[in-house]
Amino acid sequence: MSKRLNDLLIGKIRHNLKTHLNIVCGFSELLLEELEDVAEGSNGEGQEALASINQSGDSIVQYIDQMFAAHNFSLQDVFSQLNVQAQAFRDCTNEFVSQINERLAWCEANTPEAFFAEFEEDFRKIERATLALQDNVASLQSGSIDSVDSLVEHRVLSQDDVNLVGKFSESLEETPDVLETKYPSNILVVDDNPANTEYLRRKLVAAKHNVLIANSGVEAESLLKSEHQIDLVLLDILMPDLSGYEILGRNRELLQSKNIPTIVVSSLDEQETVYRCLESGAQDFITKPVNFMILAARINSALERKYLLDREEEHLFRIESEKQKNEKVSLHA
């Protein structure tokens, strides 16, 4: 089994484990919102119980990301390592799983009877997802996992999962190392760390882009307002003079009028940070350290959208110009 295939299989196991937590976190959040609308102010303990379920689920997700990361597994002994990681995962998350089950039992006994009856199926979905997670982890640490076939046998992965991973692995082998763009463009890279801008400059030039560098927010703003043609901006957030937030806010109208997409590239990855950037006008967000293959794909996607918008505006401008020209001819006829 190749390293790529190995990493993809571990990634699919990680994905399947997190699928159970998506249900736990998603439906506890929905139930919390529903309970807040019922006799407002009288369901504090119920809200606390549902919030606890949600937080416990989120904590388990973080452990999945840590313990089932691909770098924890080598090619030589991946299946025994799965057993070890599953045991460690179970030890670390037993308390959170117990909290979820305890809070579910409390909700069944103590939330308003009409509320539980109306949303019982949602509570059951959380309960079933928690049990499914425990079953998957128990299978992984059973000692009976010694091949890809055994992953299917113990329902850690489905046969469709294995087929999909194999097909995806083959397609990745065709991906070139140097991701030459279909849309050679002028890209402004904004970061107060010269090492970061130099890394991105060299990778972008290899992909056939032209690159402008700004090592401060003030410099970036000056370039945006200059005569330089800029097609896309890669923007850091934390800079000493003008932050990325300020650049987005102060230049939002300019960026929108020229269809210039902004991709935030930051070491900050909190939900609030991502939300604030997207709300401020950024088109995308990618975290450091940068995976250039992913960044290149997002740059190409953003540039494709920009060029489609530019062409649409040019087409509409030509139509309007022709219309005005015809109207002038008619007036003088």
C-alpha cells in the first residue's frame, strides 16, 4: 500500500468517525435553538444540558483530528497503530461520551414533556450516533483489524469507501507537482513577514503568475489604489500598521468594483476569525502553514470567477454602448 493510499484510508476513517460527531453537534445545536424558543427563561438547565452535549461532541472532534492524523501512522504497521490510537482515543474521550449519555438521559427525564415528544427523534439521532462512534472505536481497538478487508468486515469503512479512496488515490497520482495556472494573473501578496511573502512569490511565479509584494498594510493599500493591475489579493490578518480586517473594510468598495477576490492566508483559524473575514468581503480563507496545492486550487477558482464577471461586465458595456450609439443615430435621422 502506497503512502498516499495509506493517508487517504486514515483520512476516510477520520471522516467517518467525525460523521457521528456532526450529528451529535448539529442536532444538539438545533435542539438548543428550539428549546430557547419554548417558554423563554424557564429552561436554563435544559439549555445547559444541550450545550454540554454540543461541547462534549466538539471536544471529541478535536481528539479525532489529533489522534487519527495521517502523520501518526507509518506504512510498516498501520493496522496495529490503529489499534493503539483507538485505545488512546477511547481513554481520552470516555468522559465526554459519558457526559453526552448522561445529559441525554437528563433531557429525557427533565425537559418539558411536550418538547421531548416533539423532538424525540432528534434526541434519538444523537443517541444512535454516539453508540455508532463507540462501536467503530471498539472495532478499531479489537485487535482484529489487520487489513483493508477487515476494516470493511468490522464496518469501520464500507466497500464503497475503499473503492472511492482507491479511485481518488489514482487520480492524485496524475496531479503535477508544479501547478501551472490556467489564469496567469497579477497577484498581490500581503504579509508583514518577508519570509512568508518570498515563499509565496516563488511558488506563484512557478505557477506562471506575476507577483506584487506588500510587507505592510499601508503598502498594500497604496498598491490597491495605484495604477497597478491587480487580479487577486492574498492577505494576512495580523499586521502592525493596518490589519487584514481594516484593509478589507476600508477597500471593500474598491475590491468589489474591480471584481478583485481576496483570499485570507492566516495562522488564525478560529470560527469567529473566519466568519469575520468572509463577512468583511474576503472570498476564501486558508490557514498557515500553507498547503500550496490547496491554495493554488482556490486561487484558480477565484480567478475563474473573476474573469467570468469581467467578461460579463464587458459584454453588458458593449451592449449599452451599442444601444446609446443607435439612439444617437435615430435622433439625427
